[in-house]
Amino acid sequence: MFAVLGPLYRRVSRKVELNEPIEGLSIGVRAVLDLLRAQGPLTVPQMGRAQALSRQFVQRMVNEAAAHGLVEAVANPAHQRSSLIRLTDDGRTAIDAVIARESALLKRVGGDLTDADVERCVRVLTRMLEVFEDVDVN
């Protein structure tokens, strides 16, 4: 499994980077936008934990996204010093376009794979992520 995950991750990352001129999003900004699209407004530390990334890296990606008008900071009722980051309309449009393009690309993977095969794969990968949840990435 690990022998496949590393090369797959690097190739997918490279594909996203090669398409950056199309959407104007780095892979880090894309990850932030995708997370906010899926989970709604989050703090930078919450995003770091969710993606197993350092808070500093996530902050740089949030700053980059904010500079392009893709995200904005809003008051956090639960914590005065840690703002919530949320998508702007432009950010939602940008990540929706990325997801649509990536979905079309992933349909080419299909072949003889069934929906059940894909669901099983996601279940295994999710379980692996849970097993390694205690690994400090900072």
C-alpha cells in the first residue's frame, strides 16, 4: 500500500501544480479552499489538524488565498484571538471549478472499478489516516 501511496500522491500533486496556471491556485491554497468547502468556516489551527499540516504552513496558504480574495477572516464567537476563515464567493467559484475539472479527470480512472471498489478504497485510506492520527506533523 505504502509503495503505491507515495508515487500516487506525488503525481497527483504535480498534476495540480501543472494546472495551477488554469485556476491560479497552488496545491496548498487548493487544499485550504477544499477543506473550507467541505467543512465550512474553520480556524487556522483547526485546518492544520484536519490536514495534518503545520499551523504556519496553513497560515501562509490562508494569507495567499486572502490576498487573492478567495477567503476572509470573520469573528469567532468561541475564541476572540483565533478568527474563523471562510470562503468568499470568488473562493467558492474557484474551488467548485477545480473540483469539477478534477472530477472529470477522475472519471477516466474508472475502467472496471465499481462504486463499491472506490468506496472500499476510501474506507481503507480513511482507516489508515486514523491509525496514524497520533503522528506529529509539526
